[in-house]
Amino acid sequence: MTKFVVTPANVAQRDAWAGGAIPEVERVRPGLWSVPVPIPVNPLRYVLVYVLELPDGVAIVDAGWNTDEAYDALVAGLAVAGYAITDVKGVLVTHIHPDHYGLAGRVREMSGAWIALHPADARLVRERYDDAAIDSLVERERELLRRCGVPALTLDELAGASMMIRHMVTMAKPDRLVEDGDELGLPGWDLRAVWTPGHSPGHLCFVSPGRRVLFSGDHVLAKITPMVAVHPQSGPNPLADYLGSLAAVRKLDVEEVLPAHEYRFLELAERVDSVMAHHDERLAEIERVVGSLDGAACWDLATRLTWSRPWETIPPFMRRAANNETLAHLAWLEARGRVRRVAGEPDLWFPA
Ligand SMILES: [Zn+2]
Ligand SMILES: [Zn+2]
């Protein structure tokens, strides 16, 4: 199958992305701006914050990572659009990952803006960002990795791998909980929330039927597919959630997708189809590898799959992600009766 390549909405933005640069602050269309906000030490490099003009200020979709550099870039981008940080009335957060949610608290502090989040992600805020609760989260991650057959020596390293970045996020409690289908009620905007769990349990996209645009967060991107993984804060079958959420946005009649990373593009339905095909291929590969072994742990299966580079060269944090992504595919196959899990130390996977 030849891979479908999306058409960029703005070639200059795509070229900046492809060239390893940060794109320009840009007026996407009347009343709507795109502001790239840098992310530290991350191959994604920036999050695209969208600025929606209102009669008395602006609302923003996502905020960026909580660093001074990111904050300054957001302030500078707002200035290009003719606004100050104090003009921000609301922050619509697609999901709680630090590159989207991290800066929301600081924006609220400066402007008095409300912060909106889906309840399923709001629930995770305390556990994820509160020092008192973090130990239990690390403990559950360790247990999950142990049952995947992660070698004891690397367990500690892997279980705590994301804790170092946690401190860069301020623990901001949301002011507004937004559910599937909710109208946001922003003056001049017919914006509606679409709940798209999978990448995160409370991931939200926002659609404007009138302007025919979809703010897709990390749910649908031009080139990469978002991480969908089993972890202590995911549901039991996040890949089923994710594929269901892809089907939900595929139906939307939009002409342009405004994602949080990379670049804006056209052809939502075709892109959704190719992401679905990617997961189909991955599921088939994993089912094949399970079938070739007589009972294997998730970690051992993960080491035998094709990744973008040789397993030995993948750093610990990404190996954990790879393991947890493999587990998400195994859980999906198990729910469909295509593989069988025998619980133990570790859990072993067999052909059905
Ligand atoms: Zn994310
Ligand atoms: Zn992201």
C-alpha cells in the first residue's frame, strides 16, 4: 500500500517543519491565528497554539510547555496578532500532556482566563502533578512493567522515566469541564467539543462547522501517529478508544485540520484512513510475532517488532513507550479474541 501524503494547508509552514525550523506566527484566516510555541528537548520542537479572536479578547487552544521561553513565544505571538496576554479569556486544552497543558496555569495567573478540560483528563491532574500522589503512580507503572516482563535491572529507570519532566508543569485545576458535544459558547465561534479518547483518556478536538476547521490536538496529525499506550492512567483498551475516536472525527465535514504539532493540512478523512491502516498493519505484525513464539512476554515481543531504529539504540524512556504501545495492541487483539493472555510473572501472550 502506498502511503497517503496529506496536502499542507500552507506550504511555508510545512517547509519550516521539514527544515527543522519553527514556523512563522500566521493568520490562518480572519479571526484565527497560529502561534508556534517551542517545546524544550523534544523532536516535535513546538506546539501550535491557536488564537481565536473574540469581541473582547481571545481564546486559545492549548497553551504550550511551562518554560520562560515558551511563555515569551506565546506573548510575542499574541502581540503579532495585536493582543496582550491579559486579553486571553479562555484556554481550551485538548489534553493534559505537558506540551499542551503545562503553561495553562501561568496564562490564567496573568490574565484571569478560564481553563477548560475534559473530565476524564481533569481527573488525572491531581495524581499526575501532585507530589503526594506521585509515588503510587510510579508504583503502579512499575507493577505494569513487571507484568510485561521488563528486566529487573531496567525497571527503576523505566518506571521513573517521565518523572523528571513532571516538575515543569504547574498543577492547574481546570475551571470548566467540557464534555462530548458541548458548545463552547465563544462569541463569534460555533465551536463544539468532540471527545476523542485514546492518546489521552480525555482528549478533546474542537470543530467549527461554520468555518469547516477541526482543531485536532494530538489526535490526528499530518505525519506522525500519536502514542496510544497502556499505562496506569489509560483505560484497559486505549487502542479501541483511539480507533473509535478516529471514526468519530472522520465523519466531520471540514476542509482543514489544525493540529497541535507539525503543520496544518487538508484531507481529514484520507489521513484518518491511513492512520487506521497503520494500526491494522501493526496489529497484524504483532499477531504474527505472537504466533511465532510459544508464549512470550510483552517486552520480549516489543524487542522483536519493527521500530524506526534498532531496539538497542532506543533510549530507556522510548523503550517504555514502545513496550506500552505494544501492550495497547495486545490488549486490542485480546479483546477481539485474536491472542490470549496467561496471567503470571510475567503475563505471557499466546496465539488464540
Ligand atoms: Zn499528547
Ligand atoms: Zn503534543
